[in-house]
Amino acid sequence: MKIGNREAGIGRRASKVTNREPTVAKAPLTSESALSALTAFGFLRPPDSRFPILPLLSLICICVCLTACTGSADPIAVTNAWAPATPPGATVGAAYMRIEAREADTLVGFASPIANTVELHRTAFEEGIAQMRKVDSVIVSADTPLVLEPSGLHLMLQGLSAPLEAGSSIHLTLQFRNAGDVTAEIHVMAAGAHPEHH
Ligand SMILES: [Cu+2]
């Protein structure tokens, strides 16, 4: 009898231990633990009602999406704006950037306090020779960024008041038909250096 009881006792303890193990292992993964944590902080009703977590999670998802989608309210975003440094005495420089428009717009003019004129140029190869042609205006569509880059569309700064020095910044104003003036900060980089692309 005694032995039988002891064995039965051991059996119960053993079964308690084996019952506890999966509970501990599962705890971080179950929605019950998330529910009880939320309940503890007063976000939800007691755990016997599991359904309030669904609208709460939906609300969190909607908030995250809205925040991500409306992060920038600017109609025009200029990124990766850079210009190669120019040698001493140079009066001509170039500038490159990526322009994104929330709604289609037309880029119609350019100005900078450090240059007499700023023109949009397109480099094209004609009979194997690179030629630069002035472009009066360009459409920035809503779904495709306009990328100004070496050997493509670029801004030409003529009549520089001072050479462009690596490590400095210059300001350049882009004039859009709808969005109006947008001033971009252009980082001057050592000649031959390329900016990081994200
Ligand atoms: Cu040019």
C-alpha cells in the first residue's frame, strides 16, 4: 500500500512536471500570454474574451500604415543631391539629384545664389561624341522619380562666384509649375566620389 501510494505520488509529481513544461515553452508564443499582458495594462477585458484583440490589432496596423504613407506631406522631395567639387578658378559646375513628385508637375526653372545661371542639360551621344543640349522644362511624373545624373540629365551652374569646395553645401532653387519654388541643399563631394544610393 505504502509503496503503491508513493509510486502514485511520484507519478502525480512527474505528470505535473511534464504538464508544466509545454506550458512554459509555449508561453511566449501564445496569444493567451499577449492577451493577459494587455489585460494587465487595462487594454482589454479578461482573457475569456479573445475577440477584442482583433479590432485592436487592426487599429494598430491602420495607424502604422497611415504614418508610413503620410510621412512626407511635401509635394516635391529632393534626395541624393550632390555636386562634384570644381578646381580652383573654375566657373562652371554641375549638380545631380533625385526628384520625386506626389502629383505630376513640371520643372520650369532653376536658380542659385552662387551662380549667374543654372540650366538643365541633357547629355546625348551623337556620332560617338558627347553633346550637351539645354532642356527648357521637364515633366516629373508621380510614379517615376526624375534622376539627374552624370551622363544624363543634369544641372549646369554657370558663372560660379566661387569654386565648389568638397565638404561644403550650396543651395539651389527648383521652380515647379504647380508646387512653386523648392530649395534643395546640394552637398559638394570630392571629384570622382559618388554618393551612397539608398
Ligand atoms: Cu551640361
